[in-house]
Amino acid sequence: MTLETPHIDAVKQDKIKDFADAALKGITGEMVSNMAEKGVKMVEMADDILQPETLSLLKALPEVAESLERTLLEVKRLEESGVLKSLLQLADLVSSMKQGMTGPMVTDMVEKAVKGVEIADTMVQLGALDLVEGMLTAFHKAQQETQGKEPLTSMQLMKAVTQKDTREALTLMMSFLKTLPKELAK
């Protein structure tokens, strides 16, 4: 262990003083202002980070890191495939539609939806589902029966009119055609 002499101490102090003087002479007002701005930004960022919400998030991060990583990978996959962009465009469309809709437009749409539900209910009550299924089955059978056959001749048609089931079908069709214009005019 060596003891420094007062003379060596004074020389070190002079060197430090010279260095400090040179540093002070080299600093401009703009440099000081720039350093002050950066210092203020650092303090503001530290203040933001030290908020209770941020601290609790930082504490919870290790617990959810694995889930967060999977989620980020999934978002990356969605972005790479273009699905994310499509979802964002769809969200923009819905937002635009929402902003563009007026009260009367919404009321009109709801009224039409209610009317549609009422019509569907009436159709179900009148047995429309069974009726449509029966008509489709009958049409399919008729297609199968006539496939590859020549159309009926005039004489065969006249003979078919004399059969009871043909007359019943024609009567039903005539009644339907007679009633249809009145119902459509409502």
C-alpha cells in the first residue's frame, strides 16, 4: 500500500479540473437543451412504466407468456394467410354500415324480418313443408316415369283426361290458377 503525496494529489486534481473545463467549453447551449429534453422523456417513460397497471401487467407476464406466445403465433399465421386483413376489412364494412344506418332504416329492416317470420310461420302452419316435399317427390317420380319416353300423343292426352286422378289433378291446377291472381293482388 502506497500513500499518495499531496503533490501527486494536486496534479490529479488539476488534470480533472482541466478535463472538466474542456468538457464545459465544448458543450453548446443546444447540446444542453437536447440532453434536458432526453432527460425529461426518460423521466416521463419511467413514470409511465411505474404505473400500477403496467407493474401488474409486468408481474403477470411470466404467468401468461406461453399463452401469449401461442396467440401471437396464431395472429402471425392469420396475417400471413390474409385472413386477418379480410377480418379487418369485414369489421370496417360492418362499422360503415352501422354508421350509415338510420333509425327508419333499422325499423324498416326489423319490420321486414318480422313479416318474413310471420310468413314462414304461416307456411309451416299450413303444412307447406310437407306440401313442398310431396310436390318435389311427385315431380321426381314424374321425371323418372317419362325419362326416355316419347311425349303423349293427342289421343293419349284425351284418354288421360278421362281418368279420375288426371281430372282431379287438373281441377286442382285450375282452381289454383283461378285463385292465384286474387292472392297476388292483396
